[in-house]
Amino acid sequence: MAYIKHIVILLLALSSVSYGERVSFEDLKHLLLEKNLNIKISKAEIEITKERYKVEKSYLFPTVSMNFYNEYIRDLRNSPTYINGQYYIGNTGYSSSLSLSIDYLIFDFGSRKYRLKMFETSIDTSKENLNYTKEKQVLTLLDRYYEALINQEKLSSLNKLRLLYIELYKLNQRLYKAGIISKENVIDIAIRLAEISAQIEEIKQRQDSLINEISLLVNKKLDKPHFEKFKEATVEEKNISVEYLPEVVAYDKKIKEKEYQLKSEKLSFLPKIQLFGRYSLSNFNRDDYVETIEGLQSVNWRIGFVVKFTIFDGFKTVHTVMQIKKEIEKLKLEKQLIMKQKETEIKTDYMKLERNRFALKQINKKIKKLVEDLKDKDKLHKVGKESKINIIQKQIDIVNEDLNLKLKEIENLYIAKKLKLLREFSIEHRSGSN
């Protein structure tokens, strides 16, 4: 039996656990909203979108340009050319010209206006994407925190069970040596001890992984933290407006953005009226390019307007319009899907709360009965009418039920916190906050 004793001692050493700083979900949530990299990326995207809007807005202003040419021309015709009152044999020499021009699109039936509205709406879309990123990251943190709390409670209970089974092992070992029980009884308990310690090690590994995931979310290294329980959250029926959740509002903005794009694309096929102006200077010199530049003279100026109308573009505009229409239909279907998924998810969470409330009452009754039985058995043990093994077994039952109770309580607090967060995000949009 010595090898079993060594196994028990080894498992006792492996199963020890220690915690560092105490952290709460609210503290981590605050840290996440401040330092999370995904949120920072979404904020950067807003600034990029604002610059895109400014680029598009620049097309509302006229374009002013200047062109300067300085070149050497070799005329191969050898025929006389009249320039500035003089005849030249062959047009070979240096030529310079300078022109200033202005172009301005003055009328396009509103195509630019709707395109500008599209880019303006894209800023709102990026803001909604930021809100959705915040919601998604906070809920991801909540999920990881909940699992970490569950593991923390499991580790605590498994360590209690491990101590009880060690005590049970020692008692059974003495009974085996006295010839009262068989060797199999001792081995069964040793195996159960090994299973418990294996569970502890598995949960500890998963807990380390969760701590790393939470550290990444809050962008701060956490060193074996002790996770505090969720604070109580009041849950009211039907107080979450699904249509105001960030992921749904983001689809509204995307649809609006596409609708402006559709209007702009339809109007782009109509004629455009553009104003233009030109002022030109030029000079020619057979031998010196510097004198050509210095002697620039006004040639002419002009002002007018041009009407541009694309008669046929290979059905490009027609197919682009059809593509945008189909994209709008797809976005509307995706929005419906998201809303139904969120409604189902919220409804399921409310149902879980109700089931858990009933389950908690049953578990509490069971624990109360087990505690009463334990007290009775303890009294009988003191007068020699009950074995210590039965008392330990009853304590094991209580630890198991107590764990079930705590897990249900944590799940209820987690669901309540999740519903509260969803409500907060929906209220922000209902009040017009971005």
C-alpha cells in the first residue's frame, strides 16, 4: 500500500492553488473600454472615414491648375513658318508655354449631393461599428469572466473534496490493514483522488488560458488574479429594445448609406454641366530656351461651359444600380436575422433565469436536508453508533451540492449582468448617444 500513499502525497502537492490580486468585472470592464486594442482600431476607423468624407467634399470646389511647358522642337519639313510677325525657315528651336485653368462642375442633377451624403453616413456607420465593438468586447469579457468564476469555484470545491477523500483514504487504509474491508475499496478511493487531481490540473490549465484571454481583452497582464463575484443586477421583463442594439443600428446606417449610393448612381447617368476657364501664354526662340521663358507673351483667354452626357457605357450604370439594390436587400435580410437571433437569445436567457430560480430552491432544500442528516450522523458517531466513513461521505455530498448551488447562482448573476449590459447599450442609442 506504500505506493498508493506516495500517489496521494504527490496529488496533494500538485493540487495546491494560490491567487494574486483581487479583480472585479466592473474594474476590468472599465480597463477594457480604455485600453482594448479592437476598440482603439474602431476609433481609428472613424477618423479615417472622416478624412474620406473630407476628400469627397473637396469635389464641391473648383479645380485650379497651372501647366508650364519648355521644349525643344526639331522641324523636319524645312518650310517657312510665321510666328509673332516674323518668318522662320523651319520651326526648329525652343518653345515655352504657360497656362492657367479653372474647372468647376456646376450642375449634375444631385449626384454629388447624394454621394456626399453617402460618405457622411459612413461616418455614422463607423461610429455604430465602434459601439458594436464595445458591446462585443464587453460581452466577450463577461463570458470569459463568467467561465473564470466557474473554474474558481470548481477549484475551491475540488480541493475540499480532495481533502475529504484523503481523509477517507486514510480511514479505509486502516480498515484494510485491520482486515475489515478489501484492498479494492482503498484502490477505488485512490483512483477517485487521482481523478479529482486530474480535474484540478485540467481546470487550472484552462484558467491560465482564460487569464491570458482576459489580459488580451483589457490590454494588461494579469498575474493569477482572484475573480470577485458579480454584483447583483436587477432584471426587468421586456426592457431591452432589440432595434436599438448597436449591431442592429449599424445595419440601419449601412442600409441608409447604400440608399444614398443608389440615388447618386442613378443620377450619374444624367448630363453634367461644367464651367471652364483658360489663360494662355507662349513664346518661341530658335536658339535660347532662357529667352523663350523670359519672353512669354499672352496668347488668349477663354471661358465657357461644357455639357457632358454619356450616351452608352456598356450597361455599366444599369448593372451597378442592380448590384446596389441587391446589396440593400441582403443588408435588410441580415438585419432581420440579427434581430431574430438577439430576440431568441434574450428570451432564452429570461427562461434560464426562471428555471434556475426553481432549481436553486430545490438545491437549497436538498442541502438543508443533507446538513440535518450530517448533524444526526455526527451525534450518532459521538456515541459510537455511526462510522466516520459515512460522515465523510455525507460531507462529500454536501460539497457537491454546494458547488451546484454556487454554479447556479453565478450563472444567474451572469445572465442578469448580460441582460443589464444589453439594456444599457440599447438605451444609449434610444437617447441618441453615440
